[in-house]
Amino acid sequence: MKKILMVDIGGTNVKLMISPEERRKFSSGKKLTPEQLVANILETAEDWSYDAVALGFPAPVRAGKIIKDPKHLGGGWEGFDFEKSLGKPTRVINDAALQALGSYHGGRMLFLGLGTGLGSTLIWDRNVLPLELGDLPFDDSATVEDQVGKRGLERLGRKAWQKRVLRVVTQLKVAFIVDYILLGGGNAKQFSSLPEGFELGHNRNAYHGGTRLWESDARTKQPKWKIIG
């Protein structure tokens, strides 16, 4: 069985995991380029042994390639070849999809990542559909991400932000006809409890997402999970 290095790229930190217990991180931010990311990964994980890399990226990814530079990092990401630069077999997926894949436990699930922005992914059976719900308009002057992301938390304060999040996610639960919504990302910790039909995730679930991303069907040898898009 392959040993996977999981790399979860956020707007504030890049988190590396070689197991749920072995974790390291380094800072990201608006000046981080793909070349700097690769150099930092190789340096931070130089004493770890791994066979392949699962990389979660905070922007749209199609067929394993980044198709748009993210809002919260530097430029130059579109089409970047991580496998060549890291020197290991590498699979790239949207970061929310990586968290969602590691958190999924059956049924029809909508994952919402409350972090610097808003990540979103729908999963059912073995289908994984990354979404960009943060770009939806909330009102005439703001997007959903403006309300429930980091900027919204800082502007509204914790209690008002919690109410705003619950309002948004309740509407999305109805819209996507899901069995449950799982809230992950760094700001999910702002909630100590949630109403029925909503669950709290944990960032360490991204590691399980990385291992699932590399799972193969025993019969066909094809990837076990279908990443749509």
C-alpha cells in the first residue's frame, strides 16, 4: 500500500501530514508562488518517506490541473506541473474536496469549508463534485464567501457570524437535498454544537482524503473515487 504525503494548501498555512498524528506546517499567504511551495514542501518533509503526494489546492481544479489562480495566494499556479517538481506521483484536487473526501461517511453529503474563504464539495456514493459556492451572490454588494469566510467573521463578530453561517448552510442543505452538511475548515471550531443534520469535521480528515484519493478498485485497478470536473 502506498504511503501518501498529504499537502493541504490554505490561505494562511500549508499543512503536511504523513499520518493523522504526524503533522507539520509552514506559512502561505498572498506572495506564495508554486516554486516557493514546492521548495518548502521538500524542505519540511525531507526526512519523511512517502510514495506519492495528494495535494489539496484552494482554487478550481479540473482533471488534476489547476485552472485558475487562487484569490489568497500569489500567481503562476495555472497548469503548474507538481508531479515533475516534487519528483513523486502527485494527484491534485480542490482543497475542500480533499477534506470532504476524508470526512465522508455515506449518503449524500455537502461539505462546506469555513476558512479564509468558503470551500464546498458534494459527495454521493463514490462521486466527488467540487463546487464554488462561495462565489454565489449573498446580496447586491457581497458574495456568500464574504459573509461566512474569514472576512465575515472579522466584520460581524463571532455570534453574528455564527447566525449568518447557520442561515446560509440551512438554505444550502435544502437546495442540494443532502442527508447532512459537514462543516470543516479552520473556523468550524467556532461552533461547539450544531443543529440536527449538521456535523463538525476536523482538518486532520484531509489526510484520510489524501489516502482515499489514491485508492484503486481491486478489480479494475482504476481510481476508486470519481472526481467530477
